[in-house]
Amino acid sequence: MTSPIVDAFDIASEGYSTDRVVADPELNKRFIAACRKRGLRDPATDLNRALLNLRKTGGLAGRPRAKRTHFQDEDDYRFAAEIAIRFMERRDGLSLDAIICDPEKAAQLDQVSARIAPGYAPLQYRWAALNLRKARHLEPEIVARIAPPVDVINVTVSEIAVDELPPSQGLYLFFAADQLLYVGETENLRKRLKKHLDHSDNKGLARWIWEFGTGALHLEMHLLKDGTETRIRKALELELIRSRQPIFNVKR
């Protein structure tokens, strides 16, 4: 006799994988509805995690190979999905699986991705994030666990008033829709970012802003605790440069 979760998966999956059933909003609604019909009243997040765990423990062995999921235009929004998942990992301290399993968090992932590269379906952003992990492009950034941010803010530069930026110390990332431009650290985000936007002392970033303007520029800020040592900020900055590979940083 199969478990209710396995039965619900078989009804909802249409031959797709467990990852697809969890990541696809429509298939996931069917899966949760099928679970409810079988008397399961756990939160959707817990049911999704249980489904992924079944796959990991071999609870779905013996089924035909799952239908392939592929989107030809993934290159156009993959970077947006990467920025979004990294942003939520840092802000919320959650893994990709935890985000994808939680319908509310997954919707936030969609919103952040769409702000960077608009015009794609939620499943496309989520699937791009899963593919990044499979390709080992989402390796954990260990130093952030030593000095986790107080807050992480992700905005388009055109939305912000520079004089209202926090004067906190922290890290900052400038990026476009398809590439990370520059990573830095500072003891005063407001002062440092105002300098970059007036006329950056990084020639590559200054040239990019002059050519494309700030309308196409995005900013992510990692606010750190008061009293964080300069050496810690610089270690965090170096790790981001190593793992994210911004195009205008000098590698040290």
C-alpha cells in the first residue's frame, strides 16, 4: 500500500519529477489538493518537503523516468534567479529547498527575479535556480555565517533617494539584468554609494553608468552589525568577489 503523499504525487505529477511538482505552481496546487483529499492537513511547505524527502530516500523508486523540463531562453533570466536566491539566502537564512517548498517564499523569489529580468513565468525563475544548484553554481558562502547581515536590501537604483540610504557599515553589490558589475565594502553605505553614483572611483563601473545610466542599475546592500571589524568586512567582500566574480573588481 502506497503512502498518501505518493498517491498525491502520482495523481498530480503528469509524469514530471518531484522537483517539477514542487517548483511548478500549477502542479503544486494539484499535489496539495490531492494531499488534502487524502486527509493530510499539514502545511503545504511540510508536504512539499516530505515529497522531496521521499525522492531522496528512494521512496519513489521504480517509476518510469520523469519527463524532461527545459526552457530554451533560460540564459535570459538565469542571472536574475541567481541574484534572487542569493538575496533570500542571505536575508532569510534559508536554503533553496526551503524557499521552493514554501509557496510564500517561492513567490518572493519570483518577485525579486522579475524585478531584475521581467516577463517570465514563476516556474522558469525557480527552475533556473534549481539548475544553478545542479551545476554547482550556488555553493554556500561560508564567511557570511560568521558575520550574518542584520538586513539585506535589494532595489533598483532609480527607486532610491541617496540621502535616505542607511549610514550603516556593510557590503554592496551593483548589478545589471545579466551580470554582476561590482562588489564593495564600506563603513558608511550612504557616503560610499553616493560617491559611486556621483562619479565612481572604479573606472569600469563609472564607464558603465556613463554608458547605460542608472535606470538599468540594481543595488543590493548587506547591512552589518555596528562594531563589525574592518577585517571582517574585507573578508566578506573577498568571498563575494570569489564566489560571484563581478566584472569590475580587481581580484586580490
